[in-house]
Amino acid sequence: MVLLFDHGNVSEEDIKALQFPHRLLAATIYPLLAFSVKAASDRMKLRGRKLTATLSFVAGTGFILFGYDQGVMSALLTANQFEKVFPQVVVSDQHPDHATLQSFLVAIYEIGCLSGALINLVLGDRFGRKRTIALGCFIMTIGAIIQAASYSYAQIIVARIITGVGNGLNTSTVPAYHAECSPPHQRGSLIMIEGSLITLGIMISYWIDFALFWASGSSAQWRVPIALQILFALVVVFALPILPESPRWLMKAGRPAEALAVISALEDKPHTDSTVRTTFHAIKEAVALEGSNIDTSSSSEKASLSELFTGGRTQNFRRVALGVIIQCFQQITGINLITYYATILFERLGINDVKSRILAACNGTEYFLASLVAIFLIDRVGRRKLMIFGGVGQCLTMVLLAVLGSINNSAADIVSAVLLFVFNSFFAIGWLGMTWLYPAEIVGLRMRGPANALSTASNWTFNFLVVMITGPAFQNISWKTYIVFAALNAFIIPIVYFFFPETAGRSLEDMDVVFALAYLENVSPVTVSLRKDVPPAGSPEAERILGLQVGSISNSDEVLPREAEGTKS
């Protein structure tokens, strides 16, 4: 019997062949050993840093695609071949209403993204992170093909909605997937790299638009830039099969052995290592706290949307609201005023079409370079300080743009052009990647899928609002548009200071402890998040705070690897 267990090749027939009481002993031990053997056999070829790097590459490529699709329309709106096929986007004194049609063509993409994010409420936890991302890339590819082949305004509107649906699925899944597969001390910088890659995608799109601007005699001037986004989608789709599923999702789906194997691979340690066990049990603790079934092979009970509005120790409503609000805040800063309309803004300052495109491309390049600063600061300075810093800088920049816009002379126009670069810098450091990182960190495991869908839906709702009103706003109130965004940025600062907890340096499960402790002590989670004495998830103290029976997690499935090892010896 011992030899059978040593090789891990134990079947029900083997157990039946044993004599009593060995049969009873084997029937008791076999499930424990099977768990350990399954975890060990699921070892992946990619492990440790190579696995983390590959995950970052795939997630990053998804966000390059996101940025590329955001920026590609900026210069195309005023390209002569684009205007020839779609005269509805040409704004003139004879057709002032075209400002709305132009904005609608840009903004309808956000409606598609919103739809994709809301669809993820239904599909996300059912499909898992990887399959949802693959589906999103497939839909984006279909949409990009139709966009590039468009010959009418209605056709490109429909195509942009389809592309947006795919991007909505991706943007509501990729940050959560990456965060769930990242170590706490690197999670911030890794997700901020994704934010930087959004700007890299924007930068690439601007320069490609500029390069093809010279193909003024062919519709390739705008069809090629739109079609090139397909390459990024294909990279993600073909790279996904070599990556593991999120260990948090696997645990929630009732597949703990696979979850343990993924954690082991991510940390590049044996599945029996104490560090791997600690992470494994902290995740189990989070699942147990939120009522999921982790002890069966069937999927856990699907989270009810009504749970999003609950309080108590889990503080679901507060946490989901923070994710939704931070995504709203990112958009009302006014960043897409620049991202989607950079070329047009420079043309409004009296700069010719060629120089406007060069400045727009340089603006995108500087935007990318500024975003790299946040990667080095996010885990050192923390989330709250960077958000407040960005908000203050953005507010002051918008005030100056409004003042200079009211002066309206050549010197003021030059300074205004520089300030568009300055605004991008403040935003890149404080808010660019932050709003894709924070919702994934702040919400508990059970609610993470629905909450990320809702927070991403918030992003696209307010993205649509800002992009849709920008054209008509500048047409009707001109420079006063900047005053609106200055006031909105000023509003953001105190809200972040008083209501947004710090998540830097804590595991995703540690935040469950922070909110539970704040509830028990009747204090603000912000105050608790800044304390150093909060017990880590997985510890007996944390179990007490979370309202779990002390030792209930560690004394159940936690002992499976240990007992199996003991049996084999």
C-alpha cells in the first residue's frame, strides 16, 4: 500500500484490492493524497519570473491594444480621405451640427465598451479570466475588420460598437487577472506598467496616423491604421494558452488543487513550501468568508448582484462604490479631451495640419514617458498620495488653460500647447494606471468579477459623456470648457483624501481584514489602512477579525499536502 501511494497511482480498484483495515485507511487517506499529487502534477513549464514576465507581456499587449484603439481616431477625423468617405465628421460654418456627429462617431465606441463591461457581469465568473479575454480579443478583431472595410457613416458606427464590446470585456478582466496573479510587493508596479502601455498604444497610433497622413491619395490613409490593431489582439489570443488561470478564480470555482499548482508556479516554490501554503490558505480564507464552496469539484455558487449592496464585515457596497467612483473620476479629469481630440486641439490653436499631427504624436510620446515615472513611485509612495498629486496638478493646469484661452493671442496659444503636455504628465503619474489597479485591489474575491465589470462600466459611461460633449462644448463655450474640468478636478482631491483607503504593500486578502477591522471598531477604513498593526490574512488574528472559526481554514484543506507527505513517508 505504501508503494502504491509513493507513486501516486492509486485508483478505486487498488483500494478495493486491499485487505481490511488497510482498505479503510486507504479510503480515508486517498482523497488527501490525490489533492497533493494533483497539485504537484499540474506544475507548469513557465514558473517564477518567467511566468510573471509572460503574464505582464500578455496583459500589457491587451492594454497596448486598448490605448491604440483610443488614440487612432485622433488624427483620422481630419484626414482628407476619411472626410471624403465620412463627410458627416467635417465641421464647418455651413454644418455646425456636424460637431455632434463627429463626437458621436468617437464616443459611440464607449457605448460598446460599456456594453462589454456589463456583459462581463454575466460571463466573467462563468468563463474565467482567460476565456473572457480571448473572447474580447476575438470580438475586437471582428469589429476592426468591419471598421477598416467601412464605406458609410452607419457602418463604421456599428463597427465601432462591436469593437468596443470586445474592449469592454478585456478592460474589465485584464486588470483583475493580472492583479490576482501578482505578488503584493510588485502588484502596483506591474499594473502601472499596464497603464504605461495604454499610452504606448496611444503613441504608436499617433505616429502611424502621421506616417500614413502622406498617403493622401488612398483610403489606406485611414483603413491601415484601424486594421493594425488586429495584430495586438492576435498576439494576446495566441499567447493565452501558455498562461495559467487566476488562482483566485480557480479557488472560487471549486478547483483548489489547480489553484495551489498555479501559486506554486508563480512563486517558483514547491507546493509544500510554507510561503505557498500561506498564500493558498489566505485565498481560501477569503473564499470561505464570502460563502463560496471550495471543497467540491463543482463550481461555487455564483455571486448574487444583491450582495454588491451589503455591508457588515465584508463592506461590499463601500468597496464596490470606491471602484466605480475612481473610474468615474479618471474620466471627469478631462484626459480624453486630449487623447481623442489632440490633433483638433492643436489645430484650434492656429497650428497647421502637419505640425498639429507632429505635436499630437510628440504629445503621445511624452505621455508614455511620463507614465513610466508612476511605475517606480506606486509601491513606494502609495496610491493615495499619487492620486492627490495628480488631481492638484490637473486642476491647476486646467485653470491656466482657461485663462490663456480667454487671452487668445499667439504667445498664449504656444503656452497652451505646452500645457496640454503638462496635463498629460500629471495624469500619467497620478491617474492613468491607478484606476485599473485600485478596483481590483479594493474589492473582495467573491465580488471582484461583478465589481470590476461595474467599475469598468463606470469608466466607459463617463468616457462617453466627456467625449460626446467635448465637440459641442468647444463649439459653444470655447475656452470655458476648461473651467468645467478644473472644477471637477478640484472636487476629486478631498474625496480621495477622506474616503480612499491605502492598498500599497497589502495582499488582496489583507484588504478583507482592513475593512472588517474598520467595521468592528466603527472607524474609517482609511484610518485602518494606514496602520501598521493590522494582522495579515491567513493568521489566527485575521480569522477572528473576519468572523471565522479560528483554525477552521488551516485545519481543513490546509493539512492535505502535509498529511499526504506524512503518509508517503
